[in-house]
Amino acid sequence: MVIENDNLVLIGGESAGGKTASLRNLKDPEKVMYLNCESNKKCPFPAKFQQFSVTDPLQVYEGFEYAEANQDKFHTIVIDTLTMLMDMYESVYVLPAKDTMKMWSAYQQFFKKLMQDYVAKSKCNVIVLAHVQSIMNESAMVMEKKVPVKGALKQNGIEAYFSTVVSARRIPLIELEKYQNELLNVTEEDEMLGFKYVYQTRLTKETVNERIRASMGMWDTKETFIDNDAQLLLERLHQYYSPTSVA
């Protein structure tokens, strides 16, 4: 398995954790291809993205092909969410099939082809959003928080295909006090609420069983929590992998 696209990130999180809202500051939003896999659910902000409602999983392949053929029109592709995309594949192709065993194999191959033939070769930034759940790892007897997936993909997990995985979540302000950094800005509204929507970029002792990951040295310890802003993620990816590029 070789994933070549360095400008690739998985943003996981529970429902209402700020995953989609974190896309609000993406630069040049008119050149963002937003693949909506959640029954055309509206963005929680006025989005100027080029939005496409996905009703058949194979349309995601078509989206990448269209972006590749029109590179001047797109700089970023968003899949929102991978969880619902895989559920859609199960509903559309697996459950109605006479040979469900064969189609569960196709379910796995659909995802692998997406990642290896489309995402890896894309010239665009690729942002994938996904829901996470707490799931018992019976061999280790611990609860793990990860992206739920069925079939043979469960063995390694969806996260294995990403070098950069962050968690979108709400954190009480008191827990953020020791993580002050230039990418973490507490607003007046945050102060009023007593919590902040953030990305968690590194593991802590409280989250050792989650699947947050990044390349070595990408994030400083103080940057364990940063603003939930996808543009910050892209800028850091560009800086880390291509120091001379402009985010």
C-alpha cells in the first residue's frame, strides 16, 4: 500500500464535534470540491464550495476524475463523510446482492481503489471527514476510539491509509491552559461557553487508545490542541512536506 498524496488528512470526530464547521476558512472556497455523502446535509456555515450530492458511491470516483481533468478549477477535494460513504456502499451494493460475500469483498476493494488509485494520485489537497465511535478491542481488552468500518477493512482500520489523522472535539478551556500556542486562539465566545472546538493533533495519556497520528516533528507538544481550522492543517502539511510551497 503506497499513498503518495502528502496533502491528505483525515479529520475524525463524534457528531457535533465541529468536523464540517472546521472547513469554513478554506482559502479560495470556489475551488473546493465538496462531495456531500450525508443526504445533502447543509454546511453549518455559508459555503461557497462547488458542492456535489453523492447518491451512489461510484460518483466519488467521478468527482476525482473531473477534478483531475479540470485542475485549474479545484485545489481541494472534501469527502464528508467517509463513514456515510461506506454505509452508502453497503446499502446500494452489498445488501441487495444475491452473493453478499462477493459484495463485501467489493466493499473493501471500493475503498482501496479510492485511496490508491484516486486519492494517492490526486494533485489536489484531500480532506476526508469521518465519524468515530468507541469500540472494544477484544484482543487488548481496551476501548478504542476509531472510525467504524465493516468487513476485512476492520483489521487494519481506515486510519491506516492516512499519515495525518486529527480529532475534532470540544475541550473545556481549563484543559487547554497548558497547551497555549500560536495556533490556539480562545475567543470571547469560547470564554462564555467555557469550552472550545479544537483539533487534537497528538496523543495524550488520556487518549492513547485513539488513532490520532502525524509524521514525526509535524506538531510541537504545545500544539497538541489547535483551532479547528482545516486551513491551518493544510498550511502545516504544505510546510512540512514542501517547505518551498505556498499554502
